Amino acid sequence: MFQKKRVLIAIGGGIAAYKICEVVSTLFKIGVEIKVILTNSAQKFITPLSLATLSRHPAYTDENFWQSTHFRPLHIDLGEWADLIVIAPLTANTLAKLAYGMADNLLTNTVLASTCPILLAPAMNTDMWEQQAVQRNWQQVLTDGRYHGMCTGLGLLACDRVGAGRMAEPPEIITYVQSLLHTAGKRDLVGKKVLISAGGTREYLDPVRFIGNPSTGKMGLALAQAALHRGASVTLVHSPASWDVPLGVQAISVVSADQMRASMVEYLPNADMIIMSAAVADVKPREYSQQKLPKKLLPQALPLEPVPDIVAELARLKQPHQQLIGFAAQTGDIVTPALEKLHSKNLDAIIANPIDEPDSGFGSDNNRAIFLDKQGQRIEISPCSKLQMAHHIFDVLAKK
């Protein structure tokens, strides 16, 4: 997917600059062509040689500003070359220049000579980030549709302050880059509220033992990331997971089907799109022990009872303007049971995906699926990453 895609990474002066090595290296490994600009301040933290080695291209600095390539100014060449520009870390100084359209170095001149989407990953001291002037500049820049802003994280900063201002971590930047290369920067979900469920629920017999399934919630995570990157306001109701919720996503952590049902019903009224990608248990133990049961007291036949049918309840409660999309993880014939679920649950669409094929289904980073809707549309999604699949799903839903 990313072969022949071209990303220009511009690095500002801040300790977070060292993290960009991982971004450059990872993007190169997945086939993206990378070029790098360093400001004069950035070179105090990381060297052009390091970035040139990782990107397999010269790393440009202000000393190269008047360098011509094929008898054309460097900033013009770089601006026209890029499919996407990433500025990370974005400093308060560079942010102010972007807000006022200044062009006094190679980075800012290249920005003004480009027309591609620009991803911003700010990083600074908490007091600096929270200054009224900085927040004003941040909001002003984001009114320009070319700019996509990443939230800053909370934590221990290099100045020993604990608070906002941490640059997004490399995996989040890389994921956002992949999204923007897929969408070319379009924000077709701006103003939309998307409610997503993710992961497998756990139905406990006692504090230690539970009925569950192998779902890791990676598909729900990918849907949340894709929706966020396309401009949506995202709420993610998820079961216990090993991954971090993306910055900017409202996360609701649950364990059981009852808890997931309560959260989904609570947030349903404000949602424009509801995607039920969680693998909810079908049954739970009829009785729960507050204490761990000794092995000798475990019942030889475990009495079970059904859990709430969450997606059916959501279908009954949803309004005509809302879209409800389900998932059907199946073995063998995946289409027939998915179509049955589509109509019996009164869904708008369903994603049927196999869990018995290599590199797909539970726990995998990749997936394959068939999109089915109540109008009879059938679209096959070839094997791809779960993030790519999430974008393919939103590509189809955006046309409905």
C-alpha cells in the first residue's frame, strides 16, 4: 500500500527529536520514501547523519536552503515532492510561524511551497503548551484543512514537570501517517460521533476463572484510530486490552457483557455511527463466587445462562439517522451466517471475517473480510492490515 508514497519529516528543536529515528526507520521498512529537514535547533538534539542513514536520503538543514536540485530551489522541490509532511516535534516557535504564514527557514518555506496534508505533533513544557498565545496559535493553525493535529500526552517531561506537552509516541505517529497516506488527508467524518466496541468480554465464575474468547480488540482499536484520523469524535468501549487507547479517543473500560451493554446503551443516543466489533460472550456462569473456588468444589457441569444480546438491543433503540454496523467472526462459510445476523438483528451492515484462515481474525495484525449491507451490496476486502481494513470500511460507509 505504501510503495511509492513520499513523506517529508521536519524535525524541530526539542528532546523529543530522538523519537523520530524510530518513525523514520519504521516508515522506510514498510516501503515509504522518506526525506528529512532539521531546523538549526533540532541539530542540537540529533544529527543529520543519523537521519540520512535511516532515510537513505540526504538530511536537509538551513545550510542547504540555497541549494538547487535540477536548477530548482530546494524548498520548491521538497514541497512538490511530498505526499505528506510531518512536523515532529512541533515547537512553540515553529507553531507561531505556521499560524502567521512566516517563511524564514527551510522548514517554513517548504510548508508554504507545498499543497499536501501536514501532520503536527507538538512537544513542549506544560506551561508553554498551556499559554494562551500558544493555544491560540494551535487553534488558528487547525482551521486550515491541510493541518492534522495530534494531541499531546500527559506524563513526566524532560524538564521534570508532570503534565501535558509530551509528544505523541512513535507508534501513534506512524499509524496517523498510514491513515493520511490512505485518505490523502480527507476528513469525511468531521462532525460525526462514532461509537465503537472492542475486545472480548469476560464472564467470571469466581475472581480467577472466566469464560472468554481470544479477541484482543485490535480491530476495534483500528476502527477507532481510522475514525479519529478522519475527523470523527470517537468513543471506544473496550474490554481488557494490552494496547493503549489513542490520544483523543474517549475510552470506556469494561469487563463483562453486562457492563458493555450498559455503556453502549448509555452512549448510543449521541452517536451517528455505531460499530459493534467486540466479540461478546454468548453465555455466562449462572452463579458467581466472591471467593476463589477450590478445585475440588468446581462444578462438574457448569450451569450457564445467556448474556444480553447487545447488538439486537442497540438495533431496537437506534434512530433512523443512525447507522449500526456489526461484525461476524466465522469459520468455514462466513457469508450465510453473517447475512442471517444482518437481517435478524436489523443491522445496516455487517462485516464477515474468517477466524480460521492464516494471518486473520483474533489476535492478528491483519484481516480479510466481506462487507454486506441490507441493500444487498457485497464488497470483498482483500487481506490487509486491520488499520487498512478499518479505512476500507469507512470508505464504503461514507458513500451510503
